[in-house]
Amino acid sequence: MTTTSLTPQIAAQRACTVWGLSARGLSPLRTHATSVYLLLPHADAVVRVSRNEQRDSMQRAIALTRWLASHGLEITEPLDVSQPLDIHGYMITVWQHYPQPDGPPPGPEHLGHLLSRLHRLPEPPIELPAYRPPPGSAPRRRVQHHPHAQRPRVDTRPLRRTPGRLRAPRLPPRPGLDPL
């Protein structure tokens, strides 16, 4: 692990100088494993300060988000500067800041629309690592993919004899929804 005598905030300020952005008004949004600073009103940007060990991950995130944006997906984009920057053991990136609108958050239909568009995209030209479950979580075993596994037989005869009891009752439509 790399150690540094700089604080994440000073590293973020130095990165802003390299990028030609004013760091005046840099204010912390979140400080955990990755520190996040808001850079307003000068740049409408968010500066992320990560550990040096995350360099590959940061480069992949920047390349992937630029590719997604080039395909018209509505995402938070990195600013058009050379990044990530290595400032004394910190990997620093800068992203477009989008003010959060007043009112209710987008509904599930908005997420569904975005996911639909995402799944229609071609394979990205960026090599993505295989998914690894978080440490301490028990991944589900996928027995059906094991070459020696067989699915258990289920007796469905009782279900076929009572189809009327399995139907959902017809309810009056809720206001604002089309009946099925």
C-alpha cells in the first residue's frame, strides 16, 4: 500500500492546478475509502480521490463511461482532461457534476428505460474483470450449470387438477392504470 503525507483534499487541490481548474471552493461531499469533493461554482465538477492501488479500475471506469456516453447513454461523464492523475500516491479523477432536481426522484420506469438501452449496446471495447462477490458474502451455488447435476423432478399433477384455485382474483383497476 502506498503511503503519502498529503491529505486527500490537498491532493485534489494539486490535481485541479494540473488540470487548470480553480480549486477555490473545493468542499468535501464524502470521505471514506474514496474521498469526493465538490468543485463549484468554477467547474461544475466532482473530484474523486482514490488509493493508488485503484489505478487500473479508475482507467477502466473512465474509458467505459466515455464509451457509454458515445453511444448516447445518459451517464455521469468524466471531464475532458488527462486522467486519472497520480498525485503523491492518490489516483484522482474529475467528473461532471449534475445538480439534483427538486421533486421526486425518477421512478422505476426511468431505470427500466436506461437498462433496456444498455442491454441493446454492443460489447464494450474495454476488457472488464470477472465479477467477484464481496469478501464474506456467500455466492449462490449454480447447481444447474454443474455437469453432473440434474434438476429434481416435481410432481405437478396436483397443480393441473386445480387450475381454478390458482387463478388470481380479478380486482377493479386502480385509478390511472390501464386494466390488463
